[in-house]
Amino acid sequence: MARIAFLSTDNLEDFFVYDELLIPVFEQAGHQVDTVSWHNAYTDWSAYAMVIVRSTWDYQSQPEAFLRCLETISQQTHLQNPLELMRWNLDKSYLKTLSAAGIATLPTQWADAYDENVIRQQFSAFETGKMVIKPTVSANADDTFVLTPDSVQTQSAVLSACFAQRPHMIQPFAAEIVNHGEYSLFYFGGELSHCILKTPAQGDFRVQEEHGGSLELVNADAWQQQISEAVLAALPQPALYARIDIVRFDNKWCVIEVELIEPSLYFNLDDQSPQRFVKAATALID
């Protein structure tokens, strides 16, 4: 029997968490699972055969401390996903790497400090009347704003305070997210497990459940799988788990994000997905 830790945070009462569906499957495979907060500085990580990062849904507010925690774990035991893969994934500038590899991503203007003139220029550059601005290190749609030429002016003080010296990204608003939704494809051990369609609540653009979004299990078509598998091939290391978020934009599938740190994997929507995850994880235990 091996002991496995799910890395979490102190308080998840405002979130939808489905990782407990994995625990009986791990137990059936002969393994014990503990859920441990990454804030616990006194944990003996060497007591675990593997630590799987799961619901650390506050890491974006303390990314340096979070990385130090992952480094400590990696020095003591087997960390999944691997440390260097999560370090690569922590900042959304990884999208530049994917784009350079020929993988379609949303057009993006990258900035290190807030400049209203630069933002305004992007309406013309992207040929759009609506854009999104968000930090390059973020999760759960935190500090994500939809902008129009008028709202840039009315939200100027808020935007300036939020992004003053904070690296951020500006993208055209992908209307297909509101009109139809975005897709998430889930891969465990490099194999497709399941796919879901996420749609925002009426009047919103955020697809997360915490913001009222709805979820539906769907079949991924060949084109969706093709771009997702291209992403997997472009990763710097193999991943135990990967969630690839894509949307239709400019008549093609584009990658919005690649989630390799703490994505919700929606085990509740596919009753065989916990078995697939546990099979992939246990194959990595020494």
C-alpha cells in the first residue's frame, strides 16, 4: 500500500470540489489518500509515495510561496504534475511557446505595466469593439475584465490599480464563449478521458461553476482532439493530468488555456473518469 497526498488549500467552502470521487478508487487499488493544505509548513512529504496537486485554488495570490512549497515537495517525494512542468504553466506566457510551435491561440498583446494608450490601440489592432484583460498569473477568472472603448475610461482607476506593475495580457473577446461555450478536454497519462462544454450564465462571460456557468459532458470531435494532442506534444514534460481549454475563434479552434497545476477535472460528469485517473497515477508510483 502507498500513501498519496492530494495537495489542497485551507478553505474550499466557496468552490465545487470533486476530488473526493477519486479516494475510493485509490483505496480499491490499495492506496491511502490524505488531503493536505499546501500552507501546512510542517508536513513530512517524504511519508507519501506521491503528492498530486489538486485544489490549491489560492496559489495565484502567493505564487512565489506556492512554488517554494512545490520545490520542497519535489525534493522529498514524487510530485505530479512534475515541478518544472507546473513552473512552466504558472505564467500564461506559455501561450507564446505554443504559438511558436504552430498551435493556434487567441491573439494576445502582452504587457508588464498598465498603459491605457496601449489598451486603446488594441481595439484597432484586433479589429474588435470588445476585449479581455487579465493577469498572466491568475485562476478562476480573478481580476479578469471585459473592456469596451467606453469602459476603458470609466474603469481607468480600477484597471490602473490592478495592473499598474503587474504583467497582464489583452485579447479580443471570443464571442463564441457566450454564444456557444468553451470546451475542455481532459487527458490522463496522455490519453483522452472526457470532454465537457462549459457555458456562462446569462449576461456573464465566465464559465466557471462558481460564477454560475453550466457544464455538459460531450464527445470531442477529431479537430478538437488534434489541437489538444498537439498541445500535449509541445509540453516540456509529460503530464499526469492536463486540461486543455479551446474555443472557436476566426473560424478555427484556438487554445485559451492549458491547465496543468490545479484544474478542476470534473470527475462528477463522467463516472469512469476517476478510474482512468487512478490508473494513470498508479502507473507512476515506484
